[in-house]
Amino acid sequence: MFITIITTALLTTSTTTNCWELAELGHDLPQRPAILIVGSPGVNISAYFTWAESLEYEGYNVVFAKPSPTISSVLQAQEGLREFGDALALELGGFIALSHGYGGTLSIIAEIPATGIGLIGSPLGPHLVATTPSPRPVDQGLPFPNDQTGELPTAPITTSLSRELAGWSENTPVMPDPYAPVVVIASDADVIAPPESVRLPTTDWSDRLWLREGFLSNNRSSHADLLLDSKSAVEVIRALESL
């Protein structure tokens, strides 16, 4: 089995916080360049296995920031992720942060100290298209129905955090200009992070490459498809390396 998961702190620094826990996806390859995949609250770690396998095949050491199911607010997630990133950067000497969905949004507002940042299907502004949050409080999975997001393996999430994330469909925090080069991918078929809700909030970023997946094509990826497709992760990393 390719994937091994270690859910204790793997490194000598304290990379387990009250909000985020370090897991290793695949083999421990400390001599290779490091990629940190930042998980999205409500999405199971197994959803990222395809990314991890393809990135390890490309020659990277892949580790995972696993959000705690007890995170109760965006602020708690943001502060915990920044602390987590600071500790990991000290230990590894640098890493690329790669994220899908809300994991990417949280990485930006947390100002994660990465040498490069890849965002795939991450909502950075209001949805700009009709989306309707689930009518009942969500304690498992994303706060939108599957017919809007696509099918993803789910993880527990607090209802308070779920409500905050759902509120981003209309009112998203201001996204700071990251300190690192950024590559963002959006798909025309993704109603959670449609192209204009990704492009417009990032136009003033100092070092940003914006890619539109499926433009003028019949093969367009839903929010879930972007995460479950190995090619999207490799495409972003290669684009970052070319900047």
C-alpha cells in the first residue's frame, strides 16, 4: 500500500497544535523538496491520496496538515495554521504549500510561510454564482450539498466553523498579498470557487499566475474533480517552478 499515515508529530519541532496535526502521506523522503498539502475542514485525508502519490512520483517529500475536527472558528484555524507553518518551516528549511478549497483560503489568510503556494479550487471571494448552503447545520463534510460540490470523502467539522465557511459564499475576508509566488487554478464548472471569484481578489498580488481549467472545453472539473485529479497538483507545482 503506497499511503502510510503518521498522525503524531514527525519532526523534532512541535508541529502538532491544538488545531492542526502533521501527517505523512507516502514514504519519508527528507532529502527531497518538501510539499505541504493543507487539508480542508470537512474533507477526509483520503481525498488527497491521489495528489500525494503523483507528487511523490515526481520526486517530492509530501506531508499533510490535517485540520482538527474540533476547530470552532476561522480565527482559530487561521492562528493555528500559522503556528503550524512557522514550526514546519524551521524544521524543513522551507516548503511549498499546496491546497484545495478552504484549505487554500485558510493558507492565504494565515499567511503561511511557504516558499511557494498552489491554490486549486480555493474560494478567495464571493461565489458570484448561485450556491445554496445545506439547510441544516453541517457536522460532516462541506457546508454545501454534493450536487454543488461533487462527491468527496467527508470528515467531521464543527457546525460553527461550517456556518462561517458557508458565509464566505457572500462575504469573504480580504485576502492579503502572499509573501511567496502563487499559482491559482479555477474551473468553470466549480461553483464553490468559480474563475472570477479566484481571479478578481488576486489581481493586485505581486507574484501570481492564474490558470483557468477547462476553458473552451467540454471537459470541465467540478470542485471535487479538481482534488481527485492527480494532474492538477502536478500542473501547479510545475507552474510554480517556472516562475
